[in-house]
Amino acid sequence: MRFTRIILLTSILSLLPFSATAKDDYKIAWSIYVGWMPWGYAKDSGIVDKWAEKYGITIDVVQFNDYIESINQYTAGAFDGCTMTNMDALTIPAAGGVDSTALVVGDFSNGNDGILLKGNKTLADIKGQNINLVELSVSHYTLARALDSLGMSERDVTVVNTSDADIVAAYTTDDVTSVVTWNPLLSEIMAMPDVSKVFDSSMIPGEIIDMLVVNTDTLAADPRLGKALAGAWYETMQIMQSSDEARTAMAEASGTDLAGYNAQLDATEMFYSAEDAVEFVRSADVETTMKNVADFSFKHGLLGEGAADSGFIGIAFPGGKVLGSESNVKLRFDDIYMGMAAGSEL
């Protein structure tokens, strides 16, 4: 369970003195997902190196095959930044005591996460079923929000923890009647016969947010890192919008073709422009979303030892607004570097 990992990481962190100072070399971790493939392209095409050189630093962008492990490595201090969702940013590094900043808010899932039932079914048919999913992940959160929409709760179903590596195979067995998962696994199962998608993230738009998170102290010590990363990202976004060649490279790196990758992008609300990203993080909707995420996380014991309520960890937003504890802010939605990109100040 992820909660156990948080306890272990907290213990490790308590033994490691940390004092951020400016340095010349930085490391960023990323993993395979439609909205994070641009980081691999930006590295391979030399865009990251170009922007890092502009600010007199080097940035090593490292791919992980294990998403959670990439976040654990970031939380333990082995990396200066990492791609992750808003929920995982709260429940792993923030809950582990690492002050983290969402430097680039790249997109939100708009259909990439969904609930599938066997047969010609509707969401109401989920009652009483065993639901196979990655427990305590965004899939679990998606299920909870779906049940909320029916006035139901997790007491009305049985959650069966299933690895993302096993979930497609599990669905093909007679015992499994319902799964919650994300793309490309979602699309793979939907291609099978007799499947009903009864709920997806397009029904909770803006709630599963994909971000590049950077250690707040590191960023404060060396703003060059934030400028270089934002510059590289938005240059890549410009190329990605108009270049089938760039999208094909991203598709192949993620194990699909251009058509498959474009289908995943169709279920993703990408913020190709910095202006759109800034508008999103400044909206009141993000605060509402993070309240939902914090409530879910507290209910499932994901906010760390000593959490008395869902506001135990403070979450800061542009303009100085804080959700939860103002004395324990560990996650920050920052519009500074995206704003610089929007104003051509990089």
C-alpha cells in the first residue's frame, strides 16, 4: 500500500539533512503517459539541453518504467523534479514532508481514466460488484467520484487491489466483472467484446491533473531551473501541436502508433499554451478539486501519520490562497514560470 511507502520515506527523509543551494546539474524523472511523452521528446530532440545551456545548467531527464518508483525517488531526494498527478503529489511527496511545487501544469484527464463493466451495463449496475483497480491511485479516486454521483459509497462495492501490469489479463478472466484503469490499458480493454464504459474522467473534468513537480526549496535556490524547464516545455508544446513527426516519435516511445496516440490525446485536455495553463491554475475549480482529493486521501489514510483531518497538509494557490494548514504547506500550484512563458519572459 502507498501509505506504507510514505511512512518508510518519511523515516528516510528524517535521517537526511537537506539544504537546497544553487548547483549546475539537475535531474528530472518522468514516466510513460500520454501527457508526459513530450518530456522524452524534449530530451531526445535536444530542446531540454538548449534551454538548460541558455541558463548555464545541465538537466538530465530520466525515464522510469515504474511510475510510483519515480515519485518515491523524487521524494527521497534523488531527483529535483518528477512528473505526477495532483493526487500523488499530495499523498507521496507532500505527505512525506517534501515541499513541492507544480511548476508546469500540462493537462488534465478528460476521458483517459474510466470504469468498465462486462456486458451491456450502466453505472448503476456497479452496486455489489468486485472492482479491480490499483488501490489508492487515481483509479480509486475515479471510482469514489463515480459512486458519489449515484449517492453511493465504497461500502456498496468491493475494491480488489490489482497491479496495472495485471489488470488487462485480469479482465479476461471469468471472475473479474469490472475494472477501473487508465490509457493505454483502458483502450486495450475497450477493444474487447461485450464491454461497457460506464464512467470516465470526462465526467469529472479538471480533477485528474498531470504536472511536473519540482522541489520548492531547490526552485527557490535556483530559479534558472524553473525557467529552463518552462522554456523547454512550451517550445515542445508548440512543435507538438503542428508536427505529426513529433507526435509519431512520442507515440512510438509509448508503444503505440500515431493514430493510437492521437486517440489518447483526444481524451486529454492539453494546455498547449502557457496562457491556458495559467488560467486553469488560477481558477477556483482547482481549489475545489484539491479539496475533493484531500478529503479522499484523508479518508484512506494517505496524508501521513498525525493527520487529524483533510486539511493537515496545506495546499497553496496563486494569489496567496491556502487550502488547509497555513503552517504546513507542502504542495504549491505556482503560476510564476508558466506566467513568464506566457509573457515571453524566458
